[in-house]
Amino acid sequence: MSASPNARRQSPNGHNEHDPLLPQTSRVLEDEDDHGRGSNSKIRQLLSKIRSTPIYIRLIPVMFLNSLASGLPTLTIVEIVQRVLCQLWYMRNRPDKIPESGDIPDEMCQTPGPVAAFSAFMVVQAILISAAGFMITSFIGQYAALMGRKPILLLVLLGGLATACSFSAALFIPSYIGVLVFFSLWLILSALSYPVSTLMIINLMVIDTALPDERTTRLALIFGGMYAGEIPAYTIGGFINRVVGPRVLSIIIISISLFQVLYASAITNETFGGEKREAARQERHERRQTARERSLERWAEQEGDSTRGLKRAVRKTYEAIRAVLDPLTRLQPVKRDDGRWNYRLTMIGISYFLMSLSSGYVNV
């Protein structure tokens, strides 16, 4: 009697030809790999589609998120600083007025002494922001041409992330000294990573890629993105603080700051080409070489002068201060070819100063 057809189709190892060649688990893994590759392909397609849009459109969310993350903790920080300064003022000046529980009522913090301490803190913060503004704008103006726009943008955004982390650390660390240390660190980092720094480097990237008649419109959209994040930030931050507390708020701020760093690194491209950077480096090298030659000539001319070392130190200090204050010196009036003076930038600078001063009083 002959073997059945199915028996004849069996392989030497006993498997039927209709059996799957791969185990079921391998097929499942293959399906998962195909799904993963499909997801990665969709992500790459999405990133490619975003990168194909004009860069000023891609930078608007960066400015929005940066302004939002900077404004969210404002009311919370004001409350915490008021409470800390009130506690310090009573510990130093009127320890006998502190209740046995150690909690000072809000009414006692509204007296002239604690209010004056808080006002002094706001003045110090404003001075730090102003000084940091001069330094950071000078830094951006010099190194954005040497290193490129994108590295400076990412560096500024990372500074904002470090600011958010220092704020969170001050809330989670139980030590009173640790709170003061991290709040001091937050005060310095927040001055250096102020949204104006991000706005400046983004404006440079927009100007690099826009035609002269398109710059005003595109820069206005960037400003719109900044104010769109700044206006609701105080309300949203205060609401989150009241509902879930400052610690959850700090985690949200860190998440936003981290997302904007990842977003900017993924979708932005360099707008200041390699040839331009090389020309800027060459120009800076020539300026430094010329300054060095002048310094050596002046040193040789003063040979025998016992005070030439002191004079050189004073001159170097003056040059360093002038480099930091370079943005401010550019606001001075410029004399035109016809002999008349152009006060346009000077008046704009004064107007912006008065606007910032009035807004500062409103915030206080």
C-alpha cells in the first residue's frame, strides 16, 4: 500500500511542507519591527515636512515656548521670595515678633520693613538683568558670527533649561541653606537666559534668510510669538500653582524647556553659512592682530616709564568694559554726510528704557 500524499511531502526532519518556515514568535517580532520602521519613517517624514517650511515659521514655536516657560513661574517666585525675605527680615530685626509656630502671617509681611526688603530685591534683580543683558548681547553679537546662529540658540535655550532646573532644585531641597543657594543660582541664570537673549538670536536668523522687504513682517511674527507666550503665562502659572502646587509647576517648566531644546535642535538649520563665518573669523583675527601691534608699539614708546605696566592694565580694563557696553555705545547719535545728526537709534533706546521702567513698576 502506497504512502499518503501528505506523508510524501514531509521533509527528512519530520516537518510538513505546509508548516510555516519561521516560528510564530519570529513572525510577531518581524511585524513589530515593521511597525517600528513605519513609525520612524512617519517621524522622519514629519520632520522633513516641518524643515521644508520657512525658518521664521519654525522659530515662532521656539519663541512662544521660551516666553511661556520664562513667565510661568513668575507669580510663584514672587510669593516664595516675599515669604523668604519676610522671614529673614523678622529673624534679623524683630525676632520677638515671630510666632511660636514659626509661620509668619501674611499681614505681618505687608509692613514697611519686609516690603522694603522685597523692593530692594527687585532692584537687585533688575540691575542683574540689565548687566547680564549687556554681556549676553555682546556675546551673541560676537560669537553668533564666529560659531554660527544655531549653536548660540541652543546654548541660550540650554541656559533656560538650567534656570528651570535650579528653580526646581530650590523647591525640592529641604535644607534652608540649599534653598538660598539654588535661588541665588536661579537669579543669575534667569538674568543670563532672559527671553530677550533668545529673541535676539532668533531675529538674527530671520534677518539672515529674509529679503529686505520681508524682514519687518517676519520679525513682527516673531514678536507676536513671544507675546503670545508671555501674556497667558502669568495666569496659567498662577492657576497651576494654586491647583497642584509649585513642585508640579516646576516639573512642567522643565518639560517645556527640554522640549524646546529638542525641537530647536531637530528643526532648525544654520542660517549663517560657512563662508560668512570664515570671513567673520578672518576679520576678528585682523582686528586682534592690529590691536596687538598697536599695543606693542605703545609699549615700546613708553620704555623707561615706570608706570607703563599700570597704564597698560588700565587700558585693558577700559577695553574690556567698552566691549561689554558696546550695544549701549551704538545708541549714540551718528553724524550724517550732510553734517546733521541722526538721533533715531538714541530716541528708540530712550523710549525702550522708559517702557521697561514703567512695566517694571507695574510688575512690582
